[in-house]
Amino acid sequence: MACETSTGPISREDHGEMDPSTGTLWWPANYALSEERRSKKALDRHVLIVLNVPLTEREYVRSLLSSGVQIPDAICGDFDSLPPDVEDFYRRIGSTEFVKDTDQYSTDFMKCLKHIAVKAKTIFLEALGPGGESDAPGHKLDIVVLGGLDGRADQAFSQIHHLYAANDLQSPYIGKTYLATAKSIMFLLEEGCNVIRTPVGPGLLAETVGVIPIGRPSVITTQGLEWDVTQWPTELGGQISTSNHIKREVVHVTTSNRALFTVELAKLDEASANDAKNR
């Protein structure tokens, strides 16, 4: 049986507050939208973590600045390999906060998450602006993580591991966590019913998805995919659902344990790509 949910457009209020009986709501296409299209969607605010960006490549950073990309609010890590002149560069060009954390049992990803957990309320209220305190109930900051999946295999597994840790953060202001690459977005389905908004089209999502149990076997039921399953046992070393295809704008997945959901990002069509270049 599918999770109960409406099939119409979701407003900001719907995204922030929903009846628990409808299941966990996911909208990965939010983070595939261009800034112009995103502004029309009244999205909730989110925090962006960028991993493995070459901080020492200052010309790269200057090119980002010239294109209007915002300087990071904070750089987190142990800084054991950060040259003093690079730190000075960032201090001079923006108001970036340097958060030094020497915990050798924590990755830079976890150090970023710890920082966000401490600062979440302040970040959230500043993002909402004047009167944000009264608008706060029911709204949370999603975390979008870029990078960390295109390099060494052990680092990629570490990011997936930390995806579990991020979803366990205890903060009333922190929402869902998405790992994003140039080609896909992934997130953890919660135990029980999950409702995933899956608009397919240029600049949004492509059709290919996977449901992958990490750590524990699961039993899943899906609706809205080309090859739906019912009470289907899945585990690594057994059978897993990959290379499936989206067939509806809303996909339902019920799972007995948390599982990784991956969805391919669509490329911009040629007209949209030319418009983006001309802006």
C-alpha cells in the first residue's frame, strides 16, 4: 500500500510541516534547480558543505568570486596541511570563520556537521531575516554535501558512513541531509514510509534510481518505479534494486530499515544551457 500523501504542488509549509502518518517527505529536485528556478519554489533554507575543494588553488577561488559565488561562511578542519599564506588569503577576501578542530578521530565532514549543529539556530534565524523567530516552527535547515564521492574509494564510503551520522544529529533546526555529485543525489530513506517527489526533466532529475541497503538487510515495497516490488528482501550480497526507472512524479518506498536512495540528475537541455551561459 502506498503512503498517503497529496499529489499536488508542495508549498513551503507542506515541506516543513506534515502529518507523521504520511511518512517522511523527500524532494531531492530542490537541489538540482538553477537559482532562477529555485526562487520560484519557495524552498526552505539549507546549509551547503563543500568537501575536498582545493583551498590552495587561489586562482580557482578568485574565478569563483568573479562569477558571484559566495565565500564560505566557515572552513572547518584541523588545518594541519593548510599553508599560512592560504589562511591569510581567505581572511583577507571575506568574513570566513576558521573553525579549528584537532580531533583525530573525526573527519572534516564530521567537523563541519558538529559546527552546523552548534550554529544551526543562528544560521537558520539569520537566513529567515527579521521576524524569523515566529516563522521558525516546523522549518528546518537541510544539509547538502558536495564533493567527497569522486576521489578515493575509502573516502566515498566514509561520506556514506557520515550520511548516517548526519541523520542522527539531535537538533530541532537541522533537517535532511543529501549527498550530491555532478551526476546524482543520494539520501537515507527512513524506516517506514518515504514519499519522494521525483519530477523528471531537463535541469531536474533523470529517471534512474537505486534503493541500496547499507549495513542491514531490509524489506522494501515501492510504487512509482518501472519495476516495483512488494515485500521484497534486499541486502548486499543478495539482491538489490539498481538501474530502476522513475515512472511517476511521486515515488513511495516503504522499508523495514534505513536504506540509501540514489537518483540521477538530468542535464540541462540545449536551450536552458545557452540561457545559463548568457546570464
